[in-house]
Amino acid sequence: MTIFASWVAGVIFGLGLIVSGMADPAKVLGFLDLAGAWDPSLAFVMAGAISVAAVAFAVARKRTVSFLGAAMNLPKTRRIDRRLVAGSLMFGIGWGVAGFCPGPGLVALGMGEIKALVFVVAMLAGMELYVVLERRKQRQAGAFGLRAG
Amino acid sequence: MLIDWNAFTPWHALVGGALVGTAAALFVLLNGRIAGISGVLGGLLRPVKGDVAWRAAFVIGLIVAPLIYLLFGSPPKPRIDADFGALVLAGLLVGVGTRYGAGCTSGHGVCGLSRLSPRSLVATVAFMAAGFVTVFAIRHLLN
């Protein structure tokens, strides 16, 4: 049941990206281009999304299990560190280069766009690179008798 | 600041945004999880038993969304101006960056801000600022 719910959420998420224009990199870049002819639409996408989701998270934070009985798995990390900031900056640069973030990349892939396929494959390669680098770091920390946090 | 009124689509943006918010709401209320696309996708690279199906179902849902959209009409074609080299660079940066930063526009931007998470606010400010600066550099300094 939770698997079907995940699929439905994915579909609705994707439909929202299409309807809102987020799945169109040219529109995203029009929002990021403050110095050009600015298209403020994406600020409205965020406002629309947050106004609905905020209600759900307010309900969720008071519960220990979901309405389907799954454990509540909300992030517990509160640390604001260099990883968070440097990673987000790197992501933002990539977002600005092509106008794609992960969700719209997958949706455009579903539209059969070859360029979206190139983006998604490179993104998966980047995620894989992260795993490899993290594992190496943990091994090195282990070799020095440290525990990787 | 010059607003491009012809490109500005506030109603579509709000309705589409509400759909995105609804998806995130369903995800947390039914599955107890954050609908963060980079995290859901990244977790599939080193599959852990019992932790694969819901991730794959969500990602497949995103990919087939354009097909479902066909029930209502034909989806607008994405305008992708970046060339292949730029797409590879962008993909690598987005892949590495979202994993180090533990989230993207959906996880930090939509879900994190909805939860009033200070950590997500910092991440969102960082990637938005980087996006603004990058587009400024590419469009107004390099060209």
C-alpha cells in the first residue's frame, strides 16, 4: 500500500512540475535570471507548494506513525555545516547551468527528451561519485583509528 | 528589475505548486517520509533490502507523469537550450551537490521550508543564490 502511495505521490509531483512550468528549463532560467527579463513564476510555485505541504507537516510532526502505519521518518539532523552549504552551492551552480534540478530532469526524461537523459545519467554519475568519495573517506578515517561521523 | 509579464504565469505556477505540495503531503502522511527527489533517487544507487520498492515507485511515478498528463492534453515541450557538454557538467554538479547538501529543491526547498527547518532554509538560500549568480555570470558576463 505504501508502495502504491509512493507511485501516486510521484505522479502528482510530476504533474505539478509540468503544470507549474518547472519541467521547462527555459522557464526555470527565466526565474534565475534576475538581471534579464525576470519571470517570477517559480516563486509562486514554491508558495503554492509550501502552503499545502506546511499543513501536512504540522499534522505529521504530532504523529509517530503515518496514516498507513509506516514509521515517521523525518530528518533529525539539525547541523548546519560546510557540507550542507558547499553541497547546496554546488547544486545551485549546476541548476543555473542547465535549468534542471532532479525532479524536472526525471519528468523531462519521461517526455522522451534525449537532453534530459544526458542530464539524468550525469546526475546519477555525480551521485555515484559522492558514494565512492564518502566510502574512501570512511576507510581512511578507519585506518587512522577514527570513526567517521 | 524588469518583469517579463508575457512569461509570467502566476495561476499555473500556484496550481502546479499546490499539486507538488499535495504530493509532498501525501508522501509524509501516508509513508512518513520526506519527498526529496535527490535523496529518494540517491538511495537506489546502493540498494538496501526492503528500502527499494517505495523509492523506485516514486521515481517511476515522476517519469510516467507526462504519460498521465496525456489524459488531459499534451504536455508542453521542455525548452532545453544547454548543449550536451553543459548538460553533463550540470548533471555532475547537481548529483554531487545534492548528495553533499542532503537535498534539492524538493527536499530542502518544499519539504524543509514547510517544516520550518533552519537547516533547509540555509540550503535553499545557498542553492538559490548560487543559481542566480551562475545565470548572471553565464548570460550577462560571459555572453
